[in-house]
Amino acid sequence: MELYAPIAADLRAVEEVFDREILSDVAFVNELCERVRSYRGKMLRPALLLLTGQACGKLTPQHRVLAAVVEMVHMATLVHDDVLDVADERRRQPTINATEGNVSAVLLGDYLISHAFHLCSSLDSQRASRLVGQTTNIVCEGELMQNRLRGRLDMTEAQYFDVIRRKTAALTATACELGAAFADAAPPCVQAMRKFGDCAGTAFQIVDDLLDLVGAQEEVGKTLGRDLDLCKPTLPIIHALATATPDAQQALHRLLQVPCEPEHARAVAHHARVREMLDRCGSLEYAWAYARRLVNEAVHCLAGLPVGPARTSLTRMAEFVLQRSY
């Protein structure tokens, strides 16, 4: 929370805007929304938007609204992702789909998206609405691409990065762009902040995929091993299949083609064998190194900003991507 000190009051205001917007006169809907509030966690995207705005010169009431908008979009993607990944746990709590079923979870995600655009339309400028709309389109394209490529062990690094830049980095890039643009930053600065968000967001997803392989569920706080269970190739697997010896490639192919039920003892052993093979191939370290390069690139994008608490927090937040456990 020390990283959020420059924007602490604004972040509290964002939570109030968020809660006020999604309030319903239907008790059951409010109960589900209360569950979703626990997903807020570190509120990374709203914090990036606010810190970027402050680092670029100023924060306005529009920044608070936009920060709530990007968080609603993000929450919707989490609720939908849990359906797609058949996940049982998030933030150390049962997921909506696990307790209420897929139909309620999908509709709740739609409810959040709808409110995001309703809130965004309250601003006089259409720039934000168009950019947020374009971004949600890109996120959906990324999810559709990932679903189409599921089970494709010939997936390339280029395809992987295309998917994660769409489904994850696009929203962080948009948050940073909006923060700079609504602070009236010059176009080159706005583009630099967008690149910062893209690099940091891409690194974030690489690390998230790594934690799905090597994290401890009690620390990460969500269902792990789902990428393997659903045969979704991630960077370490793609690297190993492209660079390992022929024998190791064949062995990894055989392991990845064995379906396992989540939380089953057989699945735990299966995941451990995959991790061990990826470690031997140097593929886990390859993915960590790639994430480190992206974080360094993100930090470089901040060079043109005035030195101050907001820039310092942005730098440390990018670096924190490599240290996160949840």
C-alpha cells in the first residue's frame, strides 16, 4: 500500500464510485456483487491509471470515474475467466461459478461490463468510451484466440504473445493511456505510458502463467494447474517444445496429452512431472528472463516523466510484477 500513497485518497474515491455504480435494487444481485468486491485485491489497473495521471501532471474527477470503469471491465473478465477455466477458487474464496453455476457467473460478468459502459458514458468526452470499447473487443479477441489454440502443441511464441497482449496487456495499456490523456499529457507521453502498460501487462501475464505452473495454491489464492488441465500452452511449454532434445520433446508431448481431473492426486503428480521437465529444459528460467526484459522496457518508458512519488510508485509497481505471488 505504500506504493499507492500518492493516490490513496483517490483510490478510496474510486471504490466509492465502483460500489455506487453497481448497486442494484435486487438483493440477490447485490449479494453477488459483494462477492465480486473481494476480487478487487490490489486494484492494480485503477492504481496504474491514477498514478499515470498524477505523474503526467494532474488528477481530475474524470480519472476516478475511468479508474472505476477499468476495474469493472477487469472484474468482468475474472468472473468470465473462472467459467472458461473451470476454476473453483479466487482470492482464497470459492468462485461465483463454483457456488452459483456458470449461468449466474456469465450474467454477472455481463452485468459488470454493462455498468462499465454506463459509467463511462457519464463523461462528456467520447474518447474514453471509444477506447474502452475498442479494448474490450481486443480482450474478447484474445480469449477467442486462446480458446481456438487450446490443445495446439504447435503453438508459436508469436501466437502466444499475440494472445496475452490482447487478453491481458490491452487493458493495462488502456488504463495507462487514459491516465495520461486525461491529464492533458502531450501525445508522445501518452504513447509512452501506453507502452509502459503494454510491457508491464505482458510481463504480468507471463508471471501469472508461471505461477500456474510453479506457484503454491495457498499463496497464490486461486486454482492452479488449470493451463495444464485445459491444455493451454504457455511460454515455458512453447519454449521447451521448440528447443528441447527430440526425446525430451516427445516425453513432454506425451505428458501434455494426458487429461487430468483438477485436485486429483494423479493431477498433482502429473503437474510435478511437467514442472520438472520444464526446469531441466531451462524453460522456466527462459520465461522469467523474458518477463524481466519486459519490466525493464516498461521502466524505461517512464524516463520522460518528472521525478516524483508517482513516477517512483510506477517504477516499483512494474518491478513488483516479478515478485508477486498472487
